[in-house]
Amino acid sequence: MAEKNYDYILYHLHDEIGVITLNRPEKHNALQYPMIMEIIDVFESINGLINIFPIIYQ
């Protein structure tokens, strides 16, 4: 997956494990529609990639 910049989350791979970090500390990482859409975008981007294992939310 190509590197993408998101406004509300951070995403990276660590040893074939996808890590999504919620990145709205000023709002105590409360979920909102744009954040959810970014998470969905990550899942759609990695769909079908066999070398990525579980996603960890932080």
C-alpha cells in the first residue's frame, strides 16, 4: 500500500502488522464520520494483500 496522509488517523505497517492510530487528541480521539471514512479507506487499500496480518487500533 502506498503511503497516504490522513487527517484523523495514522497508519503504518510494522512487521506485516497494520497499525492504525487514532489521531485526534484534542477531541480525546472521539470517532467522527471523516475518521471512520479514513479507517475504511485503509481497509479497502489493504484488501487482498496477503502479507498483511491483523490490524491493531491504538
